[in-house]
Amino acid sequence: MAISRSLAGEQGHQNLEAMKAGMFLRKVKSRMWKRLRHYKLQEDCKTIAYKSTKFIFSLQFFSVSISDVEAVREGHQSEALLNVADDFPADRCFTLVFRGRRGNLDLVADSAKEAQAWIQGIRVLMENMENMDESTKLDQQTERERERWISDWFLKADLNKDGRINFKEAKKLLKMMNVDMNEEHMADKSESGTLEDQEFVEFYKMLTERTEVLDLFQDYSSDGQSLSQCDLEEFLREEQLEGEGSYEHALQLIDCYEPSDTARKNHSMSVDGFLMYLTSPEGSIFNPERQGLFQDMSQPLAHYYISSSHNTYLMEDQLKGPSSVEAYIQALKRGCRCVEVDCWNGSNGEPVVYHGHTLTSKILLKDVITTIANYAFKASEYPLIVSIENHCSIEQQEVMARYFRDILGDMLLTNTVEGVSSKLPSPEALKRKILLKGKKIGNESESPTGEVSDEDEAAEMNKDSPASESLPTDSKKSKQNLCKELSDLMFCKSIHFHSFEHSRMSAKPNEMSSFSESKARKYSKEADFVLHNTRQLTRVYPSGMRTDSSNYCPVDIWNMGCQIVALNFQTAGVEMDLNDGLFTQNGCSGYILKSEILRKKERLFYPENPEEREDYHPLLFSVKVISGQQLPKVKQKDWSIVDPLVRVEIYGVPLDQVKQETKYIDNNGFNPHWNETLQFTIHTPELALVRFVVEDYDKASRNDFIGQYTLPFTCIQPGYRHVHLLSKDGTSIHPSSIYVHIKITEL
């Protein structure tokens, strides 16, 4: 990636040159762990390689991709760097913040000048990547770029630098690229017993040719060489099921994706342009029209699913893991709109946040509130709910109230909803507002303190917790004194749930009950649960037995219309894939308008019997899994080429929950071909999520995870599509994908 001197500026250019020359920086993990590493920007200006001082002359190195860096923070802006603030001044410290769940990289330079070279240099590289228009990005996928990429791999294998590799080295190189190939195939390409750079490039291009795309291209090409505007329009109508405007859209696609100037002038598309379109966001399985904000945001809060985190402060498990403000930053960056704060008495009159009665570490409440204030609306402008578990004395509750007021300022919604008689305000009406949810004294009280029942998550979880037997009886259920000053700041009032009938008769719109996952499942047997959730906000949280921070499946709870389904965001897995999949739509705003069947009070929907609804229209969902592209190796088995299979999983109402998978392909992670069709009946499309999973087959043990992609059924585009795979922690593993054909028809 070339960075022009005009873009970077003279100083920026000097910074990049210094980074390319390499520097020793100190990597910091804690007060005790501070190690010197050599960091160097690679010539492609996309990758930073680093290695330990012990292995400075080794060919092996670790790397950081610039595209994975979300932000660069200057100074002591991480807990690790704050811990070493006495040893290293702020002007020498900086932090690389990565996308997804990957931990931060905290670094210390030898001087403030060197630190600025890296800080400003990385920011220039990030800005350059962001500013690339679509055509520039596509240019980077052209033939010349591709050949350079292959040549770079060749240079890694050419250890003696003579411009040649023998068949054994070539086979090893292909294995590094997840391709298995015998020497006979390679021998056909060379008479000398070795391969030169260009010979290897040509061989590799032949090996990776997308024949399935070429066949489709030729099916619609009038002359077998290119697609005219009319040819492309026919493809868009017949295969991609586009309606009116497909002729104009065909020309737009040619202008956007065709790399040849001549072809663009002739309003035609080459096979290279066709492949670029199919692998672009427009050619992906996710409908681009649903990626931006497209839903009505003016309905009451109870009509939306709200992305929600449980015990947000925890980075790991629930018993002895670290608490950190970084956990709040990570959750808020991912569009989370309900975070949890567990407040306990701290030393020196300072309230702390941690998981009470455990060995988890403690962080100051004021640091948590400051972090929330700084990051609340970075990813979404829609309201943030802060769920407070209050275990503090009256004195420290007064401190809590002061911090919430002073630090959050105008963002804090302090007016009550007494004037709203029948429904909550909308996300649109509450934009950029922070709503506190917690215990609240009755409005008739004029006393500075009041008594409330300790019916909260902590009390409920103590019943499930293995440690509950050792707790005193009064800690399981008791009364608590509450400071009116703090009580008055609560927008949502935490209340004990008695019954659906009691709620229907007496609950106010701002009153919210919380259920453990087991209680929620119990109530899900009652049809009134869906009706309750048309009026009231309901919060559900993981069982106290989940001390490892594992998650429950949120789908069954969403099916009942529960809005705040809190998950442990720090734990990757199927459950968080489903959460990420649901909230990827609607601009990643953290608010998804529930299906009409879960909002209507006059028509009751019961997920167990979807066929009983008036407008029951099941759909046939057909997925032809055609091929895969550049699947990554399994990290634990770097020596082995994968044997991939694809599984398609449907999540939704009980009738829809089913999985099917293809056969596995032996020793081919680079371009496996399955050509298998999987068919499903979808009874309630509005509530269905589809998860594509690629695994490495293992007959002796459990299959290994390779990648996945999850999306709402309603966001799927029909036709020939690419499914761009994500890693276990939800980050892109570009260019890994699977190529499918999607067909959706009414039964």
C-alpha cells in the first residue's frame, strides 16, 4: 500500500521511514511484565512485525495488521500503563486498541519523539485505509497486486535467495497457504526440477482459478468473453432476483467493479469484474439495505430488543477474574446499550465495582462512570441503560449519586416518567441520553432515606450460587436502606415480579423485573409472557452457576419478546455469535424493532405453536453450498491442512431449530468444492437467525472451528452470494469465505 508524501506530509513521511527502519519498544502487560521487543513496519505499510530480543536474528516473527487497529491512545490510557506511570512518563506511552475481543497492545518508546513517530505514523496508515474509495480498494485486488502477494510468499520460501525453489520447498510453501499438492502436478510445470518466481505465480493462479464463477459468467455471456449491460441485467433479474431498476443497477456495477477502462467505456464486464462484484459487500449474503438504520425508532422502548451485557466489568470468569474499565469500552464499542454496574463499599469512602463475595478485582466507580461518559455514544446515539446493583451504605450511595450527576452531566436523564401513563418513550426521543435502572424509593417518601426490598439479581443469584450455602441467611433476602438522592436519579425502577396478572393491573411503564435464565424459561411456558413484554421491559441474566462466564442461548428468550437479554460479552461462542448476528442490522444501533407478532397486544403469539397464527406462511429455504475460498488453518494444528465441512444452523421458534451439514473435503482449505444443497422449512421467518459454520473434520475427536457467520433470516439476499467468515471472537478473517446459492420460496 503506497502512501504518498502529499498524504502523509513531510513529517508523516519521516515517521513512516523511521517505522520501516524498526525500533525497540517495551511491551507492557503489568507492573511486573515489561519486555523489550523489536517492532518494524513492513514494506506493504499494512503490517507491523515484531519479535523478541532473544530471537532478533530469527526469520520467525509475530505481526499486527493495521486493518485490525481500531484506535491509538496516547499516554497512560490503559490500566497496564497507569500501573507503570511512575516508571514511564505519559509522553512515551501509547496503546493500540484492536477490533473484536483481542486485548490491547500497550507500548513504551525510549523517547517522546519515538512514541510520536509511531502514534502519528499508525494514524496516517489507518486514515489512508479508511479514505480509500471503493475503486481504490478494488484496484488492490487487481492482477498486479495479486501477483505481488504470491511473490511475497515465494520470497519467504526462497531461503537461499537464488530466485528458485525446489518441489519440496514449493510443496511446503503451498501447505503454508493451506493447499495440498503432490510433486507430480508441480513437475508438469517445470523441466528443471525447480520453480522460478514467475513459474510459481502462474502455477498458483492456475491452481486457484474460480472455475465455478467462470462457468456462471459464461452461462450469461453472449460472446463468452464479457457480460454486456443486458447480459448482466439478465443475471441480476434471473439469479439475484432483482426487480425494477436492474438495468440501471447493471451499469452501476460495471462502473464500480470493472477494472478495465476499455470494458467500462463499452458498458461491459469482464470475468475479473464479475468476481469483484460477487466478493464485494453488494454480492454478500447480507442485504446492504438492512445494514444501515432502516427501522422505525419512534415506538416505545418495550417494542425493541436491546443489546445487553451482564456483569460488564468482568474480563474473564465470575469468581477470580479481573474487573476492568476496558470491558465497558469493548462492550460499548460493539453497540451494547445496557451495561451493568455492581456497586459495593470501598475504602476511603470511594464506592467500588466488582462481583461481590468473590475474588474478582475491584475498580473505582468513578472510573467506570467516566469511561461510560466517554464511550456511551461512540457506536450508537440511541439511549444507554445503566443497570445498577447497589450494595453500598447510605454514605457511599450519596457519593454514587454525586458521581452520576457530575460526571454524566446533561447526558443523564433525571426526569421521571410519571407523566407517561401508558407507555415508555422511544429510542428516538431518548437519543444520547443515559438512563439509570435500579431500586427506587416510593414517590410519597419525603425522607432523605428509605427502605427497599433486596430483591435484585445478586439476591436471586445467591440462591443458585455454589457459595450460597456459606452465606448468612439475611444476605439471601433482606431489606436495604436507600438514599433518596440516588433513588431520584433512577429512570427505570427495579421491582419484584409477582405475577403477569399483578403486572397487568398495577405496573407502571418504567418498572422493570429481572429474571434468571431458569425463571425466564419457566415463565416462557405461559402465553402471557409475550403479552407482558409488549408493555414492560424485562431483563434476563445468566444463572449464578455459570461461574466460568458461559452464556445461555438468547433465542428462546427473544422469542418471548424479552428486550434486555444480558450476556457475558467477554465469552466468545455460539450465543454471542447469535447476539452479534441479530444486532448487526439497523446500523449496529443496539436497538432492533421486534417483529409485529411480538408487539401486538390484541393478537397473542405463542412460539411453541407458530402454525396457529392467522398469517402463517412458512418458507422453503434452500442453500447450495458451492465452494470455499482461502480458509484459515486451525491454530492448534498449524502442521495440518484442514478437511473442511459446512454446517448451516437455524435458530428461532422450536419448530425452526435444526442443523444440516455437507460432507467434508480432504486436505483442501484453499478452494474446496462441495456442491451440496441443504433445505429447510422456516415456520417463523421474522424470528429466525441463520448461522453458517465451517469446521475442520476430525474423525477421532471433536471437529475444530474454522469460521462462522450469523445473520437474521430477513436480512438474507437470494442468488449467488459470498458468506464472509468471522473468527471465533467475531472479527473478519478476510479473504476467507464460502460461496453459496440461496433460494427462498413459499411453501
